[in-house]
Amino acid sequence: MLFLSNSAQPTVMIIGAGQSVLMLAACSKLLGLSTLIVNKNQQTGDSWQKRYHSLCLHNPIWADHFPYMSYPDNWPIYIPKDKLAGWFEY
């Protein structure tokens, strides 16, 4: 359990740590807002790691970029789940 002092209370608290939440956290950081992300899984990409083995994103790579961190140019058009989960940790 994480305890914060009164002087360290976050301005924004986000529940979950999926792709949308990570994008929201990046935007919050650029706005200068202190942000706390609470996730039920131990690591950020765990919800993707636990899905069926052959899962890939259903959208092409150019439709799913993070706002401030694009995927590498050599990645496949449809990203496999384990590669995506590793990117979340990055």
C-alpha cells in the first residue's frame, strides 16, 4: 500500500493502467498535474499479457500511436499482445 503525505497528494488519480490511461497520464504530466495511477495488476501490461496467445490489435499501428511516443518504424502493422504489453512498461 502506498501512503502519501498531505503535501504530496496528487491532483489527479486515475484507476487502471491500460493504453487510454497511459495516454491520459502523459497529457496530465505535460499540463504539470501530479498524477497517481492505481492498477489492480502488478505490472502495467499485465491485462494484455493474460489474454489469449495469438491476440493482436485489431486496428493498424498508425491508428493506435501514443500521443507523445510513437511506435518504432519497424513494428508490424497489427501489434501482437506481448509486444504491446512490453511497450506499456517502457
